[in-house]
Amino acid sequence: MRVVLDTNQHISAIIRPNGHPAQIVKLWRIGLIELAISPFILEEFEGVVHRPRIQEKNNLSDADIAEYLEVLRTAAVLVPGAITVNAVPDDPDDNIIIACAIEAEVDVIISGDQHLLSLGSYQGIPIVKAADFLSSYILTD
């Protein structure tokens, strides 16, 4: 199964090692699922995670962030980011997640973002919360 995590899920995974997004990242790291990412998601993650209110508040070192990014760059399915979509008019920044999902031909998008979740799905790709993914897609398979 191939998934794409919204940027907020990557942030959550790095700051809450026992949370649902971190559990999904662990599933990927042990090879039970594939994780797709694009250069745009990597760029957004890096910009957000370095914000002082996130990095300092959560005691994230530059080394922690660099290690997470390196693992993503080297082990995830990295798509070129060659397509664009206009699926989320209320929050155009979310379009990079949809575009990555289409380009990587993922089975599911995992997000905590209400703009994405309210779509329910896009071009047949379900958009679900991390907890729902873990209970519906992993525990029942």
C-alpha cells in the first residue's frame, strides 16, 4: 500500500513519537507500507519545522530535522512534482499533497487538515485521518 502524508502529519510524527502519524512513519520504516513524497512537500516540511514555535517548543535539534529529511529523501518514493492540481481552492497550499498523491499513484492520503479531509477523496483516492488509516487500513488488512 502506498500513502502520502500531509505536511502536518510529518510535523506531528517528528514531535510526537508515539502519535498516530509517527506510527504510520514506523510502518513505512519497517517496510509495511510505501511512503510517497514530492520536493514541494519536503520544502514545506522543512520551512514549517524550522519555525521557532515548532522547533524550539518541541526541542527539535537541527540534527533531528536533518535526519528525518534525509530518511525521507533517500527511502520514500520521491516523485518529481511535475503535475499541478487545483483541488483545494480554500487552501491552495494543500494542492501539493493532492498532486503528489496523483503523481505517485497512492492508495490513500493521510491528513489532519480540514480542507483536505472535507474532500473525502480526490480522483478515487481516499483522504483520511491518521487514526482512521491505522484502524481501517492496517488493523483490518
